[in-house]
Amino acid sequence: MNKSENCLPKIIKKTFQQFTDRVAIDYDNDLVTYGELERKVENWSDEMKSQGVKGNDRVLVLVNEPVEFIAIWIALWNLKCVPIPLEIKATHNELQEAVKESQCRFIITSLEVDFSQVKILGNKEAIIQKDWYFIEIDNEDSNDSLIDPALFFYTSGTTGLPKCVVFNHYSMMENIISLVEEIKLSEEDVLMTPLSPMLPATITTALLPVFSVGAKLVIVKSLLPSKLLKKLDSKNVTVFFAVPYMYDLLLSSMNNKTKGIWGGVRLCLTSSAFMQPGLFDKFYEVTHKPIRSIYCSSEGGAITYNDSEELEKIRNSVGRPLRGVKIKIVDSQGKMKKNNEAGEIYVGGTHLATGYFNKPSLGEEVFKNGWAKTGDLGYIDQDGYLTLCGRTSETINVSGHLVNPREIEKVILEIDNVEDVVVFSKKDEQMGEYVAAKVVLGSGRNLDSDKIMDYCSVKLKKYKIPRYIEFVQEISTSRYGKKIRSFSR
């Protein structure tokens, strides 16, 4: 395969030209053809060049409009720049950390951001067009030594430390094309997702696969289950992609009339969070559609897809490696495990990230000899199917959002009369996991759970706020003094 001739931006450009009149995006009934999307991309390319954006610039994208986000992303690739998507609900601290970690040169945003709260030395603000802002960052520490970078995913990841995961164009192309091949996505497909297009999982599982083959992407504003079901019925959807939590919401709203709308859907896909077997069973009983898993990691990209025809295997496994992916299961000493023996999952092959930007020591811990540690535990059966059975990391997975418990502990420790705290995960049938905490109070003014949650609601995103708080006399620690985060049931 010639890497330069088959890079993803060229494939997408060819798709735009081939399917000019075909609808590319259906966003709440606003239809955008591939030709119209290409013109948007060209306009953004011209605008960014006029603002001084040039090749290899890293650009942080903080945008609330899905169609514009997609056009900006592709325009940045056309300019040989590196897009860095950031969730629109990012706090000032998270935005500041992203700017610092990525050493980006520009921010493009449509949001009203108080940049006086973001301590970025030398930033300059210009208005691109009405309601759009273009921020140039005077970043003296910018590092331009990367080879063929395609994108940064800013993530807390499995180590709990803020970092930018770097993918080059070849590995990103391999991620997307191998997934397209496995799920047999074509220009005849209509892929619908209720997930934000700005999330990394949506970008790699929905946006880029759709635009690489000329399919249609249906994006919805409302997350109300009744409206999602109505949209699913009216848009001739063939592929549906959501996290388990959304499947559970839809299931709770289905009735005898809406059960039949899944007839034309050939694939129900999920990723980012653990699928409870009970939810799988209930959904299949109602719709007669199995929910198939795509297993991904921040460092390993798209790893597996479950293509089995055996219902039990679809229910319990995340599937077999995609083309180009290698998996090995090892014990704590790095020794290979046999089939059906659990251990830590390592990933190798063509889908891997190149490492962490400007964090060589961290990269050496995770990326070794062509393999990446995922921080997940699992085993491979005799048929080559991978089953997950836990994580080695402290990270809490709330509906696909990776939450760093230490961030929440830091906030709770700011509260008067809190002497110590440990944050951990607690299982939930709907969300997979949610945040819980044990708190040690000092003498004096009393606190209750509501006051702690209220304080956290000001400082943290909703999914990071503890739903369960227990007051204890002391925090249990290991013999090495590390806080024990596991919850005793």
C-alpha cells in the first residue's frame, strides 16, 4: 500500500467529488450535500489561510455546530494542520490545560469563552465571522518535530494524567478503512448517532468512516428517546451507533408500535463503555437486533469488532482484532497468557498512536517495542474473540467519559472541614459506572452529602459529580500508602 496515495484526506476529497449531489449530513432535517460540504471546507480553508494558519499548525477546535465542526476538521487536514477536538463543556481549567499540553498555535471556537479566565500569555483574538472567534496563541514552547501528524486526542486516558495522544495519517487511515471493511459500510448506508460529533469515538466510528465511502450521516439535536425513535423510523437508518446508556434510554421508551422500526437497521454498534449483558438481552428481546461492540483505546485506536453470528459470543465478547491489529495478553511480569487466561491487554500493529505529545517518559511506560498497554484486563478464547474483565487503571468510565478520580479529590479537598477523601467507581446498570467518594471530616462544622455535591456541581461537569458519598473515620491504604479505591459491597 502506498501511504501517500492512500491517506485519508485524499480518500475523503475523492468521495466529495464523486458524490457531489448525494446528501452527506442530515442535521435535524437540514440537509447538506457532499458538494455543499466541500464548498464549506474550501471557505474555511481560505479563511484560515488569511488568518495565518499554515502547515503543521496545531489548532484546538471548540465548536458547537456539527456541520461547521466537520468542515473545519477537513479544512485543517487540507492545510496539513493538526486538529485537536475539545468537548464544548470544557471548563476554563481544562481549556487552559489543553492549550498547555498540545502547545497549539490557534483556537477556533463559536462559544462565548471568557479568555481572561484562561491564562494564556500573548493570545490575540480576531473575529472570523459573526459569532466565530479565532485565537492565536503566542506559544514559545511549540514543538514541530512530529512526523506526519494527523490529529491529537486530548484525554485523561488510562493514566489519569492530562495528555495529547498523537496519531499520524497512516495509522488513522488504517483505523478507518479497516473498520469500514469489517462493518461493510457503503455509500448506500445511513448511519445515525445521538452522540456528539466532537467526541473522539464519534469522529473515528461515525464521521470519518461515513465520509470515506460517501454514506449519509444523521446527527440529532434532541436526546429525548421518543424523538430519537421517531428520527430512526423516518430516516431509513441502516447503522445505529450509541453508547450503552443511550440504548437503555431508548429501550425504556419503546412500545409495541416502535418495536418494529428497527427492521431496516442492519447494525447496532456500541463502543466506549461496558455493555451489561442484561441490557443486551432486553434490547435483543424487543428489537431482535444484537448490539455489536467495537473495542477502542486512546492509544491503540480501533482494536476489535464483533462479527460473530453466535448470539452468546456477541453478548459477552468485544470481538476479534481488526485488520492490521495484533493483541497479546500478558501477566504482571510480561509473560504471555494462554487462551482463556486473563491478563493485561497489549495492542500492536498499524492502528497505534505514535505516542504522547511532549511526554516521552510517559510514552516509554505505555508504548514498548511496538506494543501499547491499554490498561484493560481480558482474555482471548479459542476462536480469537476478546472478552474484557476489568481495568488496571484508576480511571472511572461514566457512559464513555473517562474520569480522573484525583481531579475530583482535589475539588472536594477544597471544602472547609474535609480532611481526606478517596474517589472510586461504583457499578450502575444504566451508565456502567458512576463516581462515588469516601470522605473524612475534621472537627467543627458538619457537612452533608448535598453540600459536597453542590460544591462539586460548580467546579465539575455533571458526570464527574459523585452520586454516592460515604462519611468514614479514615481512608484505607495499601502497605505502600496508596489509597484503596475499590468499593466493598
